[in-house]
Amino acid sequence: MKIQLNARNRAHHFDATEGEKLLYAGLSNAVDLPYECGSGTCGTCKARLVSGEIDDAWPEAPGRKYLKGQDEFLMCQCAAKTDVSIEVASFVQTMGAGACVPTSINGRISSVKLLAPDVIHLQINLNQPMEFDAGQFVMIQVPGVTGFRGWSMVNYQRHAETLDFVVKKKPGGGISEWLFNNQCEGVAVELFGPLGRATFYPSLAKNILCIAGGSGIAGMMSILSRAAQDGYFTQYKGDVFFGVQTLKDAFFLHEFSQLRAQCGDNLNITIALSREDAPASALSDHPQLAFDKGFVHEVAGRLMQGRYQNVRAYLAGPAPMVDAAVRTLLQARLTTDNICYDKFS
């Protein structure tokens, strides 16, 4: 099908295959369409149908509450049934040279490992390498579960043949229930990506602040991995705040200690425990790390006082945590262009 997209600045033309979501079709043709999560919850990818017919795969998508007219729809959930003309209210550019253009890729789950009582580490082998930037995510669909879910990569290689993820169990969540209750190794999955704009490049030339809760630490690990590979912390500072409820809920402590040993005193990592004081064993087992009590945004706000000069902040985690962290950073006079996060709920 032929797609004409009319944006505020110009028109774009691209093709879509039968059943292909319009958002994915445009992105895979290097048209930088608006989106945040890409799974139907945020409503950012809304558009207006000017002509033609579309098929809505999820009429009950939560993001539909942001639609105002009968002719508006979510590009992440709708596919063209005929040639269509659509309209979006924002400026839309073509992706620049060197951008990691999203594409559909198949993969196979190669390992599943429990990291904490309700968090697993998942590794997927790809049938072809994927280029992505540190901090990005992909949409994944597994057999028998309707719809795609967004997961951030833990690892960083520019041409990755394997992707690592951490997934938190969500009671009643279709895909997490599937992962925790089935033998998943060897299962084939579909992926689309990379996606996301909360990315890190060594040319940033700023100090890095990472605030994450639970499985939101995934994208931060990718950012830290790339920064360490490029020796970034020989010149700039990094402050990482990882929030969990108790020490038994924490993971990646060994990996954090390795990063701290590799990068030196310019990288500081604090584990924030919201429901308990850190036991003495935590300090003796992980001397490279710091531990504090409180919600992660509160701990970060307290320890970062007076230290926001030349800082770029990256946030990830449950929506209430991210919202609270944004308020903390704005109160500290950090500008919005230096607060980066992707929405998943």
C-alpha cells in the first residue's frame, strides 16, 4: 500500500505491507514519526485519516483516550487496508545519515535467568545483526501473546548479534506471565527496533546522571557500557542511582562493582533501598558501591545537591518514579533538554 503522510513541515511518502502497523512502516523507511512507547499506551503517535481505509488491531488501546475525533487513530496499532493519506500535527523529518533505522528482525530466546524474585534476565539471539544506540529499546512479540512490548537493551554493541534484557514480573501481565511460567529457551520471537530517543553518545561532553527503578536499569547499563568502552569517565563524571525495595530485590551489583573498578572515582553508584537500611553485609560484599535508604528520586536529589553543572540526566522505571524524578530535577533547575527518558506506560 502507498502511504502519504502530511506533516506540519512537509509530506512524506512510503510503502506499507499488508498488516504492517503504519508507525513501523514509516520508521523502517527512515521517516521519523512521533512516538514514545510504540505499544498503544501513550497516544503520542496519533494521526488523522484523510483518505483510504485502515484496520485497527486494538480498539481498546489506552492511548485512544487522547484521540478527539472519529477520524483520529494510533499509528502503532493501525495498518492500511488500501492506499491512505494521513495527517499528523507535528513536524516530521527524515532520519539523518548514520541513524539506526528501525527494522523488523526475528530472534530466538537463548537463555532465561532469575536475577531477583520478580526479575529475569533474558537473552535473545538475532537472525541478523542490529545497530542501536546506547539507551534504546525494541518492541518484542512472543507466541500466543497479543501485541508488542517495549524492552530496553542491557548490553551495547554497535552491531549486536545478541540482545540482553531484564523483565520485571507484572501480575496479570500477559508477556511477563508467559516468561515466568513457561520454558522459553529456544522460542522464536519477533522484534522491531531500535527505538527511543533517550540515547547516549561519547560526543555528549557532559557529566551523566542516571536515576532508575527496578528493571528500568536496563537502558542505563547500556549507557554505562558504552561510556566505559570509550573511556568517557576519564574526563567526565557519572552518578548512578538504582532504586529497589530491599537488598534481595537488587541485581547487577557485581556488574556495577566491575564498572566502578574499571572507570574509577569519577563514576559513583548508589543503591537506594526504599524499605530497609542496607545490611552491613552489603557494604562488605560490595565496597565499590554506596547504599542509602529512601525512594531513589529522593536519594538522588539529596546527594546531587549543588552538583548539577553540565549534567545530562537519564531516567527510567515505573511512571510514578520517573514523574517524581522529573520534578526533582526541574526544582534543581536542570533544563528540560537535559532530562531524557522514554515512556513505557
